[in-house]
Amino acid sequence: MVKVEPEVKYVGNMHGNEVLGRELLLQLSEFLCEEFRNRNQRIVRLVEGTRIHILPSMNPDGYEVAAAAQDRDISGYLVGRNNANGVDLNRNFPDLNTYIYYNEKNGGPNHHLPLPDNWKNQVEPETQAVIQWIRSFNFVLSANLHGGAVVANYPYDKSLEHRVRGFRRTANTPTPDDTLFQKLAKVYSYAHGWMHQGWNCGDYFPDGITNGASWYSLSKGMQDFNYLHTNCFEITLELSCDKFPRQEELQREWLGNREALIQFLEQVHQGIKGMVRDENYNNLVDAVISVSGINHDVTSGDHGDYFRLLLPGTYTVTATAPKFDPETVSVTVGPGEPKLVNFQLKRSTSPAAPKRRGPNSGHRGRVLPKKVQPRAARKKEMMMKQSQRVPA
């Protein structure tokens, strides 16, 4: 019997001068180990049923600059924010929002959008390392920890509105999973000591949450990238008004965030999960799991396992894979543990003959940019028409 465990991650200190997240994640790591050793049943259940990844500092070089400035009593709101090359890492991920907004209007893939061919030349070493990390594991849930405000921010971060004088207008820009993302943000906010009150740092956010693009539009951020390129649902946690709080404030901050950090990890255990196999019980990798009415799919991992976060309700769920007949089931999700839903796909006996397409022909006959072609057509062209590829 395969144990189906979801992967969840925390990332801190993406901006080197926003240090509370770094300290909280170090403290959380120690807390989980100590409580597991003490057989705290809640923590034992969480650790044994979840693969928890913790990255305390994504930007250690920026942190060193910020810490040195504190030692020399040098003030500056942005000192140490960027990496050693002076780049803001939360503006450094490939911009996939442009393509998903195009696809939503014109047709095309709604998940796992491909990266440009030369993406490694466009990003910083820290960004490349994180991208390779999140592509190596089938992450389901994530939060990245920041400072400078107190609010739980959920995607999309980039506004769909057109630019005005070089800037994108702020406007609520929801994902297809907007209701779920709001719930995830509220879980953290209401478990936090004071985030849910709304009034913090001179700002007001109802329930202590906000859609990122309705606050301010951010392009090339890590949060949207997770949702559009992987199976991972990520939110951004702004945790302190002071980006570099004093040491004597850390205990209060830890007590204010401890329960929220644990409850958020527990949110990975909701919705549906299971295995996708063929008739001979071979695991099917990259099978697509679609939920009727939600225009965002997820895929099975390297071992055929999948996880789909869902709120309580009844859903029509379909599993598809190339050369197999799709399987559709109706499933009712409750408020507790995720529902186990396994799929066993039968190999197609009469596959439809593929239609011939030009190197850039897109969905329903429309010409799409290369990076937003439907997945099946994209894979075929990569193998058969390499010489005709258009640089991304």
C-alpha cells in the first residue's frame, strides 16, 4: 500500500532585509523536532503524514548586508533587500501571467505553463536554484514569508489591467481557485495573534487578507509562478511592520505566529488525493486531474500520486493521460481529511488520428505564441519540428 504524503514548503528571507520570516522558520524547525520527540500527538500526526520543507533564507547575501547595516546602525528601508547582484528576487521569476491571461481569453493550457528556452539566462542563481527545487518535488502548498506589512496575500499578484503611465493599475485579479486561496489566507490570518484585526502598520485589510493585485501589481513574483508552473498553491505572508525587528521582539512574534504556522501546514490535508495507474497497476506520471467548474488542473507526480486542494462540496473530477481513455467520477469532499480517489485508466483501443499543424498553430486553429501552445501539441513539436522552433 503506497503512503500518499503531500509536500509542503515554507520559504523565508527572500528579501534579505525582511528577517522575521527567517527567524520564525528556524524556530519552527526546532519546535517541530522537539514536539515530535516529546510525542505531541498533533505534531507527530503532522510530521508523519506530511513532507515538510523549510528554507529559512532564500537570500543569505542580502541578509548579511542588512545585518551588517544594523550592526553599524545604518538606517535604510531597502538596504539588503536585493541579492549580491542588486536584483530583487521577487521580481525575477519568469513572467507566466501574460500567457495565462491570454489563454483564459483565447484558449490554451491553464496549468504547468512552459518556461522560455533561455530562462536560466534570465534569472539569478537563487531564483534558478528555487525553480529547480520546486520542479523536483510535487509541492502542493506553500507560503513565502516577508515583512513590511501584516497581511496574508494571495494570487494573482500581477494585475490584469492595462498599464497606465508605465504602471499596471491595481485591480482584484482572482485565480480560478480564488475562494480556496481566500480560505487559506484566512486560516493564517485568524490563527495569527493580530493579523485578522485588519488594522496594522497604518494599513487596513479586511480579515487581514488581500488579493495581491488589488493591493499593488507585482510582475515576475514567486507566488504566481508556483501556481502557473507547478501544482503548488502559494500565498505570501507579510508578518511585521518592522522589516528587521529587534531581538527582544522575537519572542512575541513567535508566539503570535506559532499556531498560524502549524495550522497552515495542516491545510495541505484537504480536498482529494490518490493514485493514477493503468490496468496493470503501473503508475502514470503527468496524468491531468481536472475539476469541472475550476479552470486550473493539476498533474500526478513521479510516482503517480496526485493532490488537489478543494473546499468542502461535491465535484466532478476527471483524470486523463495520453493514449488512455479518461475516467470521470463524482466525489463529495468533507471538511476533514482529504478524500482518497484513485484512478485506473484503460488504454485507448482506437486513438484518434492527430491533426497536422504548423509549427505555431494553436488552440482551435488560432495562432498562439510558442509558450502558450496546448501541451500535447507542444510536446509533439519539440520532438518532430525542432528545426522550426521560434525562440521564446
